[in-house]
Amino acid sequence: MSTGKSGNPVGRRLAAALAAQEMTQTEAAGRLHVPLSTLNGILRGRQGVTQTMAELLRDNLGIDPSWLLFGDEAADPASTAGCVHDADGHYTTVRPIRVPLVGRVSANPAPDVIWEAVEPPEYRELPRGAVALEVRGDSMRPVAMPGQAVIAVELPIENGDLAAVELKDGRQMFKRWWWREGRRAAILESVRREAIEPPVPVRLRDCLHVWKVIGVLF
């Protein structure tokens, strides 16, 4: 099998992915429906990966675009066959991660529509330090349902932002954040529409983590 030599990070990751699947360049080009010269150009660093090509690699070879463009080259290629990382895996990168934007949601009680699909998906960068947190309970309805995950970052939080809060006493909550007492305390309000829940007062000194929720994973 020949995957060619690559002097660029993207090409090396693509070569590793093909090797993990025991696939030649000719076989890969055939499954992608692109000229062999196009694939060889990416492997050798003479050609970049367009969004269309990234989607072809994802849909036809199972190669994750984020890993291909920004992934950790130190990872064992055999353990990243297909380049799909599960929720328990470790994903390491020194750069922001690009993910597809597939829709927009609003937690504001005013709009009637809280979900708007983005067709075709657009790619956005996540800030460094972004984490995925699984939703438990109903506090995030209808923004996120139990079992879904939200993307959160430890960035400055402002009034009205959705927050994932972990208190030192062990409580963990998804709520809307409102500052009080000159930013020494806050009121956490539920975003649920169908059930009224009492607001939860917290003091900043009692918070172990305060994440700003910036997206929902489906």
C-alpha cells in the first residue's frame, strides 16, 4: 500500500488515517470521486483541504474534519482509525477546534422559534479550553434536553448568559445568570417555560466553576 510522504501536518494525518484503514490513495480517490492528483496534492502539501473536500472525507472515509485540520499528531494512528473521538477519549490540540454549526437556538422566552437549522452547516472555531457537559435533569428545557451535551467555556459571564455552575457543596446546575451585589453574588434562574422553578441565589465565593454555555451538541 502506498499513501505517499507528506511534509505537512494535514497530509501526515490524512496518510495516517488511510494507513489505519489499509487504504491506498487510488482506493481513497475512488471512494471520494476525486482525481488521484487531488488527493496526492493534499498528502504532499501542494493543495489545501476545502470545506467540500473535508465533507467528502467525513462522509466517505469517516475522517473527522476537526481532527484532520487541527488534531493531535502525537496520537497513535491505529487508535484513531476513522478519526472519530468518543466522549471518553482525549482530544488534544494547541489550536482552537473547528466544529460544524448545524443550527441556532435561543433561550430567550420572547421568540417563538428556538431552533433554526443552518443549511448547509457552517464551520466555527471553539475557544481554547472549551468543554462538553452532559445535561442531566430538566433545567435546560427547551434549549437542551436530558442526555444532550452543551459546549461551555470559562469566559467572563454577563447578565442573561446561560451558565453551567458547579458549587463547592457539590450542586451542579444549568441556569441563566444574573449578577448581584456588585458581582459578588448572582441569581440563577431556570430557562424552563412549562414549569416555574424558584431562582437560586449563589455567592461567587461558593462557586467552584462557572462556565458560559455557548452551544448545544445534538
